[in-house]
Amino acid sequence: MIKWIGSALGYNPEFFHTRTISDRFIEICLQSSGQPAVCSAAAWLNERFRGQYMVWTFSLPVPAESFDHQVQECSNVTSDALVLEEILSVCHAIERWLESDPASVAVIMVTSQQQALGRLVCCAYLLFAGVESTAKAAARHIVACQQEGALPPPPKSPNDTEDGAHRDDGPWALRLPHAHAAYLEYIEELARSRKLPHAGPVVLHKVVLHGVPDVAWEHAPAPPPL
């Protein structure tokens, strides 16, 4: 019945699954990067959030017209060569989009081979936005999110034993690679210490030099070194 309704609306729910992280933040995982999966995801978004969403896609370039040209290409961000600056740049862009309008919806779109990358970006944004205060809490948040559609089998994890079982490491049951977990813990520390980088370069406009006052130090301790 669900498949029939989806086909009638122009999308096939077997081509992708969604994870509702919040009312305004959604992850879409495509079964493949083929045209049917991409078009199905576009039809699903247009049927629900036309004029409200922006897609950050980490797969191959997608036809922007299918998404009403509301697409940000992030194919340079890959699991093989992660750069912290690129992850934080995506977080800044999502924040700006969501703050632009109370009805705005942010969408992370990956393929089934990029599940770990999608989870990393989603967890990173939860930490960046202050929704969760720790990396483990962010991972638990993702695990608890409602999922819809066909969920592809998760990739092999370093925590998988030889018999195929998975050692439950609490929140890391998300099957994040250890490197991704390290990234999240670092972003957690940046957020906790309020040292998150600015969205753009900080420009120095003015430097004011104050003269050193002439103070008699005969009966005072030595001044601190300058």
C-alpha cells in the first residue's frame, strides 16, 4: 500500500529512506546514485516541503532542477579525506538556512555507501547548534530518530566480530568509524569551549596602541614583562 501511494505521488519509497532528526532537519539516504532514486527523493521533498527546503548532497552531482535548484553540492567532502573545516562549513550553511525563515528545512542527502558520512554530518550539526552537548548524546539522538522507507544494510564496522555480531559500544552502535568519532569529540570540545570558527574570515579593521603610563616603580613590585 505504501509503495502504491508513493508511486502515485511520483516517488518510490523503496529507492530511499529518511531519518527525521527534527521537524526542520532531515537525512535522506539513497539506495543508489541513479536517476530513479534521485528523482524519487526529489518528488518526496517537493510533495512535503516545496519552497522550504535546501539539500546538501554528498553524492555525485544531482539534477538541480528536480529539487527546484535548492541544492548545495558537497561532493568534495568524502569519508576518505575528511577536512574539519569543510564539515564546519556545512554546519554554518545549515545554520544560516534555518535562521533565514522559521519554515526552512535542511536536508542531508547521501547514498547507501555514505551512511557513516551522513551520520557524522548530522551529529556534527547537533553539536554545532547546541542541540546536544556531547558526541555520545548526539549519536544517541540519531539512533532514536524515526526512520521511514527501506533501510539499506549498515556497512561493516571495526566493532564487528568474526561471527558477524556487533559489540554494542553504546552510542557508537551507529557504526561510525573511529576516525569519525574522534572528529565528533573534537567538535564537542570546540562547542564546549565556545571556540567554533567563524563562518567567514575575521578581518582586522583597526589597531589601537595605548602608551605605557609613566609610573614610579620604586616602591612597587617589578612590572610584568611585556
